[in-house]
Amino acid sequence: MTTVEPGQDIGQAIRLMVSKRIGGLPVVREGELVGIITESDVVQGLVCLKLFVLQQLFFYQLRQLYLDEIAFHFQVVLSNL
């Protein structure tokens, strides 16, 4: 039976599922079943990762706009001195 261990690289688990054409893998620690990772878990993780990256990009862009606005107002104040 093909299994993975807790903490094992998720990429390895995905490659195993693809190469063995299976939809899930038992997660085993010291011979004891501690969980199961499924295709659905992988997809859900990728969706969460994508949303996190998009959120970080959005906040980065907002911060840049805010900093640009501050710089503009600072220049206006300096030019009026």
C-alpha cells in the first residue's frame, strides 16, 4: 500500500497520487494511520494558496497607491513652502 508520512513534501504526495492514479493517500506515522490526504484536499489547498497570493497582491497594490498619494501630497506641501 502506498502511504505518506506527516510532514512529507506535498509535491511528493501529489506525484504519488498522479503516478499511481489514486485519489487519496493514507498518512501513516510509525505504522499508525493518522489521516488521509485526498485530491480534494490538494485542490482546496491550491485554491486557498491562490486566494492568499491574490490578497497579498491586492494589499501590496493598495499600499503602493497609499504611498504614492502620501508622496504626492508631500511634494505639494514642499512646493508651497
